[in-house]
Amino acid sequence: MKMVSIFGTVGIHVSACVFIGLGMGYYLDHKLFKDKTTPWFTLIFLGFGIFAGFKHLYTLSKRKDF
Amino acid sequence: MEHPILFISLILEALGLPVPHGPVGDTLLSKLCAPYMTYTWLIMALLIILPKITMGKTEMVPGSGQNFWEACVGGLEGFMAEHMGEKRAAMMFPMIATFAFYILPANMMGLIPGFMSPTSSLNITLAMTLIVWVTHHFLGLKYHGIKYINHFTGPMWWLMPLMLPIEIISNIARILSLSIRLFGNIMAKETLLAILFMLVGAFFGPLPILCLGVLVSVVQTMVFVLLSTLYCAGAMEHAH
């Protein structure tokens, strides 16, 4: 039951990571640098977000304490 | 999608108070009269009154009422002590037990016609999540001081420019996932029940969804409590 509730939260956490990464990149491009760097920060931070999601999966798969 | 009948809103409207018909009102009074606020107050009143009635005076040999509450509190504390140790569980117990005792009746309340789950509003879940998030960072800073940054820099120092943004993104995503999970599950249950009551209410159509609703309420309470315990425990542990 505990494992179900932990691993049931993986999906939404991965998608939340991707959206947070995308949002941070979008903010940097459009608000902070005033559209001068337009596609780049969004793409880089989207990559960071996707990587963060998969790292969350990796750390969960490495846990042995439950 | 709003509920067809909410009895507290009906009573407040009969009293002449401005009950908002959208998600949020515009004046302070109508914000306070929004359904999720009034039902939160109902749950607060229940949580204050119910133990007073059932428990009475605490005795050395507990009666049935006191036995029930002792089992609830003791079970929750044991559950937390498994993850963070006796002493830290005793320290974190008031906050997390408050969440547990509030979220469970709040989720269950939407199963009764005429009531609504306050947790089916994003305002409530986001508020609770922000409390947990700020608290676990505060605990991390309190236990580790400036070394708390080791939690975010990854295992090797030369990986730091890569790991730092990733860990920060992953950490901010906790706010999003913890709040939207509870909100989404409970709102889905509420909306489904409301639609089924309107369409096939005469043929006991919502009955299977009511059974599933009990399961969802309990599981989501457990997930919220478990994850907030794990986050607080993780912030207090040493970085690996």
C-alpha cells in the first residue's frame, strides 16, 4: 500500500518537473531577457526539466528502504 | 461545474450574505462565503466538537470514545516514527497530524449530497502544500545551516552546474505535484458524482463511484501525509 502510494505519484511528478522547467525557461526568455534570446533558454530549461523528471525515476528505482 | 445544492450556501443566501456563484467572489465578505471556505469551517467545527463529545474526560482506563482517538493518534505517530525516528516524529507530529485529520473528513465530505469537499478547490490544497514546502526547507536550514546546499549539488562537485538547476526544478515541482494531485483527484470525484446524480440519480447510478470515492479519499490522504513526512525527513537527513 505504501509502495503503491509512492509509485503512484511518479507520473504527476515527472510531468510537473517538465512543466516547471518549461515555465522557468519561458520566464527567462520573455520576461528577463526581453525576447532577445528567444528559443534558447526555453529549450535548455525544457531539457533540464525532462532530465529532472527522469532523475526522479532513477532515484526512486535505486531506493531499497521499502 | 458547480454543485447543484450546497446547503450551507443556501442557508447563507437566505440570511442575505453574498455567496459567490463563480469560483471566487470579489469582495472580502463574498470571498469568506465561498463554498470551500464555509465547508472548511464546518470541518473545523466538527474537529473541535466531535472529540469533545466522544472523548469526555481523559481517563486511566479508556472508554470506547477515547480508545478510538488514541488508536488514531497512536497509529499516525507510529507511522511517522517509522520514517523519521521517534524524536523527530514527535516534533513534526502537530503539523502533519493536523493535515491528516483535516484532509480525511474534507475528502469524505463530498460523498454526501448537499456537501462539498473543500479540497476540491486548488486554493486549499495549494495553501497546504506551500506550508509543507516552506516547512521542509526551514527544517533543512535549521538542521544543516549553509551546508543544506549539499542536498542540491549532487554527488560529485564537477557535476554541480548540471545538478543544481535539475534539483531546484525537481524541488519546485513538488509544490505542483503535491497540490495538483490532491486537487485533481478530489475534483474529479466531485464532478463525476454531480454529473451522475443529475443523469442517473434515480437508478442508483452514482453508487459504484461513491464506493470508489471512499477509496480515493483515504488513499489521497495517505499519499499527502506520507509525502509530507518523507519530504521533512529527507530535509533533516544528511546529504548522500
